[in-house]
Amino acid sequence: MKTQGAVTCYLGLGSNIGDRRANLKEAFQRLAQIPTVEIIKTSSIYETAPVGPQDQPDFFNQVVEASVNCPARQLLGHIHRIEQEMGRVRTRQWGERIIDIDILLYGDETIDEPDLQIPHPQMLVRQFVLVPLAEIAPDLILPDGRRVTDAAAAGVQVRRVEL
């Protein structure tokens, strides 16, 4: 339920282990069950090569727009719980994972802490974030001042997965 004081938040979801589509769906459903989170829009699913180690399967990625009525730190706690409950094991940086949920933007907040950086520090160079973000929020202005649609069009295109 959206209430006064709620913040528009964008989350990036990714999976490259097991049934990638089912993993994204389960993460989405778990996010929607958080009392302080209301899902507003969800992008299509896009398939992309992994960032970092190439000896792993391709990812399915998606972006979710939500109205959030809790601090970013508390949202991060919910996200870590969901990842853990779904079986995420952190074995290597940018390695394979059953689910990854990143806070991309949290209103206009800027947070720079060791375990929480908002805006997400890599979002402006990752097409698997920019393309689905442009799909659901085409007029969004990114932290660098560009429209998300312009940023998404400037990079290598990602493949949309047919349902």
C-alpha cells in the first residue's frame, strides 16, 4: 500500500542458475509480499552475457519499479533475506547466482557506504539495467543527467526474452 512518504525505487533482478524465469518470478512475488513495498511496474525479461567471469551461463534480467515506505537500509535487509531464502550463495565476485537483487535508485537519495551504494555504481554502464529501466520509465533522468532512453540506446542492445 502506497502511503505518504513513500519513495519510488527501481530494483534490478538477475538470475543465471536453474530456471531463470521462475527465479525472477519468485523474487518478484517475495518482494511484493513485503508490507512496505508496492510493485508498480515490471519490465520484460532480457537475456545477457555475464559481467565478469565468462565461464557461467547467461543471465535473465529484469527491472522493477516499486513504491517503498521504509528506509533504503531496511529494504536492503529484506532483499538480502529474499536472496538467502532463495538459496543464493556468494562464491565469487560477479559469479553465478540463483538470484541477485540490486537497489538501482531510491528516490533521489545518494548513499555511499561499504555495503550500500545508491545510485547503483555500475547501473549507467550496464545495458541489462538501462534497457529494461527505459522500458518502464522512459522519461526517467539518470544521475548523470541523461534520459534513460538515450543512455539505453547508446549501448549494445540486449535480447528481450519472449514469453
